[in-house]
Amino acid sequence: MTLESRSPRIRVLVAEEAARHGARIGVMDVCTAAVAALPVGGAGLSAMSRTSASHPLCSTDPISERLEELQLMLGEGPCVDAFTHGSAVLTPDLRDSELRHCWPVFADAALVSGARAVFALPLQNGAISPGVLDLYARVPIRLSGEELADALAFADLATLVLLDTRIDETCGLPGDGAPIGHLEDLGGYRAEISQATGMLIIQLGVGVEEAFVRLRAYAYAQGLRLTVVAADVVARRLRFFPDAEPIRTGGGA
């Protein structure tokens, strides 16, 4: 099956998913449809950037949610490699010794979370790379050629949705010229992490990349979710210092 014939079928699956809740297509619909069509247990999608903080956008279940946060927090894993190199990273078994060498912290943490296989597919539109679609399975699996082609088609559609690209009315998708896929599921998550990163830039006197590294390193060291730490920074309950450990205060905004 060619990409030209595969893409309309994938679009129909995603459109049907969106129709179930009576809304325009969003990235969550792409993830949910991918899980239903492929031999995987869950899916997650993160918006990624080389110049600003990356953010999980959506996930279909707690394990995929944990995998997205782990990779962005640790700065390692198939999602990070897929974005960095611009190519799919297929991991049929996280217990592989070579993978544990590549991702010494993520591999063990992912296994503990309940994932055994992870497939990271970069979202790409020409020179633009807005993020990565991750699929996971609870058991070791290898995607067949057809399954991988379908997974890549889901990633292509996720790219269009994420970039808010207009899609014509082929296969029943919106054809009225209205943009689809506004990231309402991102909402405050991205805003709060971006705001916290900005505050750390000022507090630490560093660039955006270093500020985000410090934010996620603290979250991992404390065993906290990135959103929780970001909220504490924004509310001024947590302050970072250039040459000292972060301090929790009792203050509010």
C-alpha cells in the first residue's frame, strides 16, 4: 500500500475518533486512533523545540504520560533521539543491553513504569520539526512493515494537526477552510512551564536551555512531576539560586 492510499485511511480513523466527542480533530484523536489501529498499549505526543522548553501535549494512559515526562525530564530516551536525529527510533525491547547503555536512567525507569517496547516517530514538515509521537507496548514487539508505515502516517497527520495546517475535505475532514487541531489540551501546561523557565533565566542568570535543564533536574531529583515544580516556581514557593540549592519558601504570588 502506498503512502498516497494509506494516508486517507488513517485520516478516516482519526476523523471517526474526533466525531465520537463531536469536536474538531486534535492530537489526542491521532494518539487514540493509533492505539486502536496498532499493536501498542498507548501513545503520547510531545511538542519539542531546540530553542525553548519542550512539553508533553497528550497521552492516552498513565504509562504513556509517564514516558513523555520521563524523557523530557531526563533529556534522554527514544523521543529525544528521534527529535535530535530526525528519524524514527524503534525499540522493540527496552531490556536490550545496548539500549540500557544509551539511556541508562530512562530504560530502567520506563521498565518500572510498565513499558517494554517504545517507538518514537518524529513529526516533520520540511525543515520544521514540531515534536515526536511515541507509541509503547507492555510486551516486546516488532512492528511489521505495514504497521510501521501506518505509524508513520499517523505521525504525518499529527504533524499537520500540531502545525494547525488546513486539511481538505478528503475523507470527511473539515473542508470549510477552518483550521483544525488547536492545542486546547496543552493549555496551562505549556504556559506554566514556559513561565517557570523564564523565571529561572532571571534567577540563575542563564539561557533558556540551561534554565529548563535545571528545572527538570530538580523535578527528577525530588521525585516530582515537572508541572508541580513549575507551579511552585511560578507561585514563588520555590526559588533557584546560581550557587546554592533551591529553597522552598512560604510565599505566594
